[in-house]
Amino acid sequence: MAIVIDANLLVALATPSDDEAAVAAQFDAWDEGGEELHAPSLIRYEIASALTGMLAAGQVTDEQLGKAWAATATANLQLHELTDGPAVVRIATQLGRRSAYDAAYIALANELGAELWTLDGPLARNAAESGLPVRLIGTPE
């Protein structure tokens, strides 16, 4: 089975985080279950953006930054280029968003017949209200 992961999961694994243990446990479960992990190729840019914010806020040091980037790059992850821009735009509109980043993850999940897993509670709630395949780490199956 395919799983689509949000950038925030890799950031939580690679940096000091309250969610690190829950995310690590979920990755272990996926590994044990032989799940294939997928993400849109924009995930690398979103990780860089998150790390930029963390460095600017003093949440990571420059030394930790390099280690965190290396840790996110080691994930066994299949990256996908955007193939259906109109679907992404429709999903973003359905979510009431003015950007398409989150929608790209959901569109990929739809394309693969999978769920997007995230730590973003508002995204998960908004997507659930719209009937979109998004799961929040730490919620029951």
C-alpha cells in the first residue's frame, strides 16, 4: 500500500520535536508493514523552508541544520513530479486555500489511492470535512 507523507513528518524526525516519538513509531509501523512512502517533489523545498524558519527562530543551530537536512534526505521516499495541475488547483479551492502546496500532497494521495499523513491538525480537519484522504498522526485508524 502507498502512503503519502507531509514534509512536517520528516522535519519532526530530524529536529528536536514534541512529535518525534509518535512520528518515529509511525515510520517504524510503515516499515514493518512494507508500506511505500511517497511525496510530491516539492517536499524538499518545504523541508528547506521549515528548516529556514527554525534556524531564524533559533530552534536549530547551523550545525544541527546540516544534520537535519541529511536525516531528511535518507528517507526511503519516492518523489513525484506534478502531473495534474488542474486537480491540485481544484483541491486547493475545495480546501479554501490561496496556495496549492498542501493540495499537491492530497492530489498525489488521490492519484495513488492512498492517504496523506500529516502533523497539520487544521489541514487534517479541513480535509476530513471535504472528504479528502488525510490522516493526522496520533489519531486512531
